[in-house]
Amino acid sequence: MVTAQTDEFMPQKAKLVMTLRAQAIMNAKILSAIEQTPREKFVPIHLKAHAYENASLPIGNGQTISQPYIVAKMTEYLELNKRHSVLEIGTGSGYQAAILACLVRRVYTMERLRPLLVQAEARCKQLQLSNIIYRHADGKKGWPEAAPFDRIIITCQTEKVPAFLLDQLKVGGILVAPVGPSGQEELFRVKRKENGIKTECLMPVRFVPMVDGTER
């Protein structure tokens, strides 16, 4: 569980939560998770003063930490509860995984760039988030031995949802991902039904692209 933090960023946190409410993020549990998760620990030191701006920020290796509104919206679209296990493709800074960890039973998070994964794991362990499991691997292949998952979230642009991941989603499960050509992607929600797949196009978004393979 995220431990209590200093009050240094409290005014900025309060302002961010107010901004998210104004953008129709009304789920109290999600807002609480955002408020209690110290975003300043997930950004480079030179950007800490900007940690609670409602904007994406660079984190190195050509990657970014998503805008808080997008984190909140994607989390909201997952329709989470405390019993769920969630697979995250694209750990990045670890911020989205930390938010999810406040809301579900277990988070399985995958990252192809080892330095990012090592840093993310260290941050989340410092915050005593013990319900996150980490893997350095190609996210397109998912995590077969831990499947099926109640929810899957992809935090990078993909031309289409990888079939491997759909196969790892439970019946009744939800997958949220930025889908489409790079620069033109839309946030999609996919629900797996007994009789097939239902897909909704939700909103335009911008994410870094999904890349095959891993890097050390």
C-alpha cells in the first residue's frame, strides 16, 4: 500500500484532483489512488516541479509518463474491482501500475526496456506496493502462465490488438488499448463475451508505439 508522503506537493495534488473532476473523472477510488500515489517519484528529478501538471512528461529511453487524465480515463474504462488480476503491457515509469495496485488484487506488468523496468520496480517497492509482479519481456506475447486475466491494459500504440493478448483475456474481461496507425490511434475498449468480442472506440489519444522484442 502507498505510504503517507510529505506535504510538499499537497497543493499541486489537490489542484490536479480538482482538474480531473472538472474533466468528468468522478470515480472516488481512482481519484484517491491518484492523490495518494506520489507522481513526483515517477519522473526525472529535473521534472519533479512539473509532476502534478496534467501533462505527459519524458522519462528517458524515448518513453513518457502518461498525462494523469489519460491514466485516470484508461483506469476508469477498465471497470476495476478489488478481486481483479490485471495485465499491463508497457510498465514505463511504473506509475500506471502503482495506480492499478491501489485498486485490484494483483498487477502483472511487462516492459521491454530493462532499465525502465528495474527503476519502476524499485519505485513501487519503495512505496510498499507488494501486489505487483514484474517481467522483462515482449508484451505482444503476454504472460501465458498467469492467464487468463480479468483485465488487460496496453499503454503503447498498436496497429491492432495482438491475438496473443485477446486469448489471455477472461470471458467477461475487458482490454483497453490505443489502437490504430501511429499518430492516429484511438482508445479502444474490447470486451470478451461468451459469443465473441465487442469493441468500442472511445477517444483519440497519443502514445509511443509498441515495439517487438526486448532491450537490456
